[in-house]
Amino acid sequence: MAQAADGVIAFRRRAGKGQDEEWRVLQRELLETKSSLKQAYGGFNTFSDPDLVEFYVYEINALQARYAYLLRRIKTIDRQQAGA
């Protein structure tokens, strides 16, 4: 297991086509979620209107939950492939 410069974990894979494709899709979604999270933090730090602050708090929480799910799913696939 190696850590990439941008903080996204890159896993070594030994898999069939199905899981390998799912792994790539999950990695792409993880990077997109990370980008969306960065934008949401930017919005949170920019606005002071209570409604917008509340919106960004909910958005950040939702994106953090999605990021955690995607990371867990990637790790599960990696463990399955390592055991294969």
C-alpha cells in the first residue's frame, strides 16, 4: 500500500476485470468527492449568512460520509483481491 502525494491512498491490485473496473470507478468518485469537499469548505469559510453556513455544514457532513464510504469500499476490494 502506498500513499500518493495528494493524500489519496493507492492500493496494489490483483483482480479480475469486474472488481478492477469497480475499483477505478470508486477511485474516480473518491477524487471527485475530495474536490467537492474542498469546495464546500471554501464556501463555508467564505459566507457568514446563517442559512448558507447551515447549508455548508450539511453538505460537508454528507460529503465526509460519502468519502468514508468510498474509502471503505476501496479497502474492502483491495483486501478481497489480496486474499485471492
